[in-house]
Amino acid sequence: MPAKSTQAPLPPWGSALAGATGAVLANAIVYPLDIVKTRLQVQVKRKSTDAASLTTNDAHYKSSIDAMRKILVDEGVTGLYSGINGSLIGVASTNFAYFYWYSVVRALYLASQTVPQSPGTAIELSLGAVAGAVAQVFTIPVSVVTTRQQTQLKGDKRGFLDTGREVIHSDDGWSGLWRGLKASLVLVANPAITYGAYQRLREMLFPGKVNLRPWESFVLGAASKALATIMTQPLIVAKVGLQSRPPPARQGKPFKNFVEVMSYIVEHEGLLALFKGLAPQIMKGILVQGLLMMTKERMEILFVVLFAYLRKLRDTKLQQAADRATARTKAVLPVVAK
């Protein structure tokens, strides 16, 4: 086991690339759940006294299974993958940025300690929040466009760029690409809780263990994500409401902020509606987080091996160059001596 302790750590971009790769694979596998939870979160139950539809889609979904069945009937299998290209681009960019900045700020914090020690829970949460906030500022436009694509009607499907132009040409203009930014910044608590809990659980259950088995990474990731999702679900629902088209009952008037979205939902559906779509949200979150951590652990090992090979190759080439230079010097010296 000594070899494990002597592994060279990955640079921030290496850790970010490993995390982004794992996130893309995990989200691609469970993407239909993402469609279902988004459709459930944007719909508003209609009362008999309502003059106009309150939801952005004609179909009303009673549950996750009902939503999946109706999407398959109305739109086919491709309906469950609407907006997947943009979504995976967003996942890759968000997770790359998050893991990069998380690695950077964590390394800076550890370097600033006079006595090396693992960060406490509060510090882990703070580091995750800083990394998440920086990542959101740069990547939220992709999230806005993807949410619009996921909630488009069957006859109004558009590509990623066309949907982006639609957002820009709306009343919000370019700023529309950053709709929900405030809610997203508040939601950095989600990955902060997730990764903070993951680190704490890992240290508690597997102290001193450098490389976890796949099932160990999966269990830790799933447990930490479920906790974070339950705590932040109302904000997740409000963010989706901000980024999607406003319900027809609002006559095209977009929501101003996430508080207005939450008030609208409570007024028409009650307090518990702030947790709608919780089942697929948790299921998706658990699967993604578990698969992400499991894949990220494997990818990090692969990158460590790759970097070790590249370093060895570089050292070999440098040694060969030095040997050639030495040989040329020895060949020239006798001539100079004459």
C-alpha cells in the first residue's frame, strides 16, 4: 500500500477534467429523469375557475411514471432526450469549473495552514460555496437555454442556438441568459452540502483510505446528494420557473425573482407544491452523484497513471537530449585543445 501514498496529486485542471468527464457520463445515463422532473416542476395545477392554462405544456402529469408515459406517447423516445446536447455541454462546463475552483481554493486553504490538517465541516462548505458561485456565473446561460428546450411544446422544438436567440430576443435581452442567477448563487448551498457531506462521511467511514471502491464512492455520493436535494428543493423549483417560459395565465409576463415564483406556486397549489418533482429530483441526484463520484475516482486514478507516464516520458527525452549534448561536447573538446 505504500505506493498509494506516494501518488503525485492531480493538478486542478486534471481534477476538473476527471470530474467533468464523470458528470457527463452520469447525466447522459439518467437524462430522461431530468426531463421528467423539469416538466413536473414547471406545471401548475389548474383549478376549475382558471380561465387560462397555468402550465407551459398542454399535458398534465400526475406523477413521474405518468409524465414519462405521456412524453413517450406524445413525442416518442426522442422527447425524453430533448435538449440533451445543451444539457451535457452545461454539465461539462459547470462541473469542470466547479471541480477546478474547488481544487484551487482547497489547495490554497491547506497551503495557508501552519499546521497541516483536514478542513472542518464549515470550511468544506465554504470552499464548496465559493467554487460553486464562481462556476455558476460563467455557466448559467447554458442552463437557461437547456431549461427552455426541455419545456418546449412538441410542435415548437428548437435547437440550442435557436433557443438561445429566442431568449436574447425576449424582453430581457442578453440579460435573459442569466435569469435565475440569484437563485443559482443561493443554490450553491446544494453542491456545498453535497461535497462537504461527502468529505465528512468519507473521513468517518473510510479514514485514511486513498482510493475507494466503486460501490463505496456510489453510496457516499448518493447519501450526500439526497440530503442536499431535500434541503434545497424549493429553490430548485423556483429556479426552473424563472428560466422556463412564463405560464400562459401570466400572459407572457416573466417572473421577476425566485420569491415571486414561490409565491405564485404557493398561491395556486399550496406550500407542499414547492417540493413537486422531488422524487425524480432525488432519484436523478442520487444516481448522478453516485455515478459521478464513482467515475471521478476511477478517472482520477487513470489521470494519475497518465501523468506519471508523461512525466517519465519527458524525463527520458530530457535525459536523451542531455546525453546527446554531452557526446557532442566530448567530440568537440579534443579539437579545441589542439
